[in-house]
Amino acid sequence: MIKGLTGGPGLIVQGGNTSVPYVHQNVSNPMQGMLRIWGSDMQVFDGGSWLNISTSYATVELDQETQDLLTWARTQRTLEMNRKFLIENNPALENAYRAVLRAEQNFDILAKFVENDLEAELREIAP
């Protein structure tokens, strides 16, 4: 039986209930603390009577940032699949795609130079 749920990074838990009936400890009564299903209820024996265990339902969902990231990943996957299909069926697009890849590589190289220059400037400003 799950007594409680706790959200973590990317997860939200709402609702639920962790209250259970109190059953006094009595080692001389081995029936005390037993559980049973009675119709659609779960019950616990407290040594004298059967008590219903309250039930509730928690909602677990992804937080908005995680949902946004998944949406972005799905969109990117769809774009890549469409691009791959178009490139496979059109040689002119294949040449254009290679040019895009070269441009991205050049961008990455230039970005590293710029980052190094900015870091050097910051070191000069704040010794």
C-alpha cells in the first residue's frame, strides 16, 4: 500500500490523503491490525471493530517546464524526420543541408572564439 507520494524535479503531485485509523498496539490480540477488503472498502481491525481506511486519489503530472521540453523535443524530432525525408528524395536539398551543417560548424567555432575573448575581457576587468 502506498502511504504517500512526493513530487520531485519535473513532477507535481496534487491531492491524496495519508491519514489512516489509529490502531493501539496490543500484542495479546493477534487479530488486531489485520486488513481486509469488505465490498469496495479496505478495513483494519482495531481489536474491537473493523474501521474503514479512507481512500483518495492523487494526481501525478509533469511540471510545465518538463512538458514544454517534451513538446520542443517532439517538434525537433518531427522537423528532423521531415528534413531527412526531403533530403533523401531531392539531391538539391542534400547539397543545401550540407551547406547548413558547414555553417553550423563555423558558427560553433566562431562562438568559442567570442566566448574566449569575453572571458579574457572579464579577467582583465576583475582581477
